[in-house]
Amino acid sequence: MLSYSVHFIRRQEQRGLRHDVLSFIVEFGEFRVSRKATWLVIERRSLPDGIRNSSLALRASAWLLLVRDGVLVTCYRCSSPLRKLNRSH
């Protein structure tokens, strides 16, 4: 179970990360390590067929969540999160 830092909650509100999208990312997201940081991200190819192309999956796949020691630290909206992580390796 992940917890939320005060900073994360502030950024979530500022950047418009909706609660339904956050819940989807937490439930279906995959952890990725890049530049010594752990990120929670949606990889749509890995999602079950029934939800892969849902509007919620599309919205969730545009976010990167930074995780440290089981705590969500911050969130970023990004047009290609997986590509961004792969470039930072």
C-alpha cells in the first residue's frame, strides 16, 4: 500500500491529477527504475484487453508518479512518460 506525502497531495491538486486516475495508476501501474528513482507508470500494452483503450487508461497513461520508500512523492503530466523514462536511463 502506498501512502501520500504532503508535497504529492499539493502537486496532485496543482497539476489536476484526478482521484479516479490516481486510483487507476496505483491499481494497474508498473514500477520502473530510472536514474536511481522509482516511478509508477501505466504501460497500456500490459493492461487487460477490456480496459486497455478505456478513457481512464488513456488519461492515466499520461502521468508519471515518483515513489520513494512506499510514499508517493510527486506527479508529472507527460505526453510520453515511458519514452521519457527510457531516455533518462
